Amino acid sequence: MRTDTLIDALVVDASGRMQPRGWLVGLPFAVVALEAAALVVTGQLRPDLWAGTPSAVVGWRIAATALVAVVAGWLALRLRSPVRTPRDWPILLAAVAVLLAGWLIDAAHPSSLPLLARLRPAKGLHCIAVVTAGAFPVMAAFVLLLRRGATVRPRAAATAAGMASAASGALVWALACPIDDPLYVVLWYALASALIVVASRAWLTEVVKLRPRCPVREGMRRRLREGWPWR
Amino acid sequence: MRRDERELGVLMVLAQQGDAVSYRLLLERARAWLTRYYRARLPAAAAEDAVQDALVAIHNKRATYDGLRPFGPWMGAIARFLWIDRLRRMERRAEGAAPGEDSGFEPRPALDDAADIARLLAQLKPAQADAIRLVKLQGYSIEEAAGMTGQSAPLIKVNVHRGLARLMRLVQSGRS
């Protein structure tokens, strides 16, 4: 009989309320745009981007991070629905395409510098910190969206959200990063992204999981005092 | 069944627009379906709680239902996910409780549920029980479970599928 009480409460809670539209889906993209705008406002955008003459490496890393961000973001957003089971292969295909293009660019402009000079570990660590800082607000936007959704694949959703956030952070940093060596980009951007994805997979899986949360809107409060679930 | 599903879909679309009468009808019919679903898959004491959980989840997530798609798979996906999640929690409680120990903090039905799950798993073939325990209760991927058990990935899938079907039959036979 207690389930009858619950149904009464849910009907009261829902009556007269339109369901929110999907405009929030644009939130992660808005956050990335805001971060890019902040770069422009603070004057950190690369001068060659201002002039409209970026090198091949700059063009590649912007296109590559944007591609991964869009594909992984699309995957994360699809996973909000319990009945959509998107395939993982588009993200793998994007990653392979990105690495292949990077290898081709590197092969076209061979560097004579020793390996350690190309990798610049001190700058690389700075790169990881900046990409992570840029990824965090985007990840928060994805968490908000996924928690409003009903994902039944929380681990996949957390991984996709982490990958999209990491690629977004890398995309914003790609607009300012002064180093144009493809090897440097592949190593440090990929390392930063991997760290973010691993952390996201570990921490967000439980956060975005579909959970039956009792609504606490006015009108439900009296019933909530009776305790829920009602046995 | 298809007509029924279409009706439920229409009711949900009306509910999304704030129609209380349609929403009540929908929840009543969903309740009947969920009760059958969980009674076939869970110990009796847990089934009613699971129905309430699923109704609240349907309520909270009703915005994610797309009116152009059938309602049954949407509700079924939520119900199935909550079922598996409940099995996991029951398994964790079973692992956490020492034999014969009752701390006084854990409600009795949970301990009974945990014991039920352990008892049911013990009646499966070891390969099926291992596959269900790793993939469905402990959340490992198919590949990880394959690596841990030495079974191939397709065999893990088969064992999970057959094991769950056998679990259902065991619950039903235990009740009748």
C-alpha cells in the first residue's frame, strides 16, 4: 500500500510542470568558448593565430583536439539516454586519425634536435597542469548533464566525458601553447588527457550513475518526513 | 503489447507536459509491470523496494524519454539497471557481514537479501557464478573478467546470460 502513497506524491510533484528542454546540452561547448574568449581577452592567444597564418602543427593540434572533443562529447551526450548504446569505435577512429596526421606532419619536417630537447619536460609538466585546469570546468558541465540524464553505462559515460573534457582543455591550450613540435604535442597532450580520463573514470562513474533520488520539491516534503522508501 | 507500449508512450508525453491524470495512469501501469519484473528477479522482501526505486527513477528521469521512441525499452533499461545495481549492493552487504554476526546497524531484510544472493549464486555453475559476480556485481568489464577467470570474452557473455536466466528460474521456483 505504501507504493500508492509514493505514486500520489510523484503525481503531485509532476503536475503542472513542463519538462525542461534540452538547451543545457550546449553547456560544455559554451564553457569551451568562454575559456577561449578568456585567452583572447588576456592576450595569450598565439600571434600567428591573430595574423591568420598558423603553422601546420598548430592547425593539426587544433583540429585534432577539436575532433576528439566533439566525438567524445557526442558520445557522452548520447549516453545520457538509457536506450542509446552508441558504439565506441568513432573515438578510436578519431584517435588513430589524429596520431597518423601528427606522424605525417612530423615526418614532413624532421627535427635535428636530441629527443630530450624536443620533449622539454619542464614545459611539458606545465602543459599538463594547464590542460587539466582547462578541462575541469568542462568536466563539471558534463557531470551536470549526465546527472540530469539516465545513463545505464556510467563507466562508459564517465570515460567519454573525461575524454571530451581533456580534449577541450587541450584545445583551449592549443590556441596559446608556444611549442610547435608534434612529438611534444603528442606526448604531453596525450599524457594530460590520459590522466584526466583515468581520474574521470575512477571518480565520475559513481557520480553520474542513475540513482533513484527522492524529489524534494515543496509538496513532497511532508511525505518525505514519513521516510522513503516506504516499507 | 505493441499497442500497450504506444499508449504508455503517449501517456508519458502527456505527463512530460504536466498532465497529472495521464501521469497517474502511467505510474499505475508501470507499477504493475515493475512488480512482475522484480518479483521474478529478486527476493520477495526486496521486490517492493525495487519497484519504489524504479518509480522514483522514472519520475526523476522522465525528461530523458523521447516520445518518438517506444516506451517499453526505456522503462526496461532503467528497471534492469536498478536491478543489477541492487544485486551489487546485496552482494557487497553479503561480503561485509561476518557469518552469524549482526551489528545491530544493518536492517534485517538487507542481511536476508544478502544471504539469498549468496545462496542463489551457490546454486549456479561455478563459471556462471564467477561471471555474474565479476561483471554484474563487481562491475568489471567483459575483458577484465575474461582475464581474471581464464574464460574467453564470448564465454563470459554466455555465462552471464545463462546464469541470469537460471537465477530468475531459481527465484521463481523458490516462490512457487
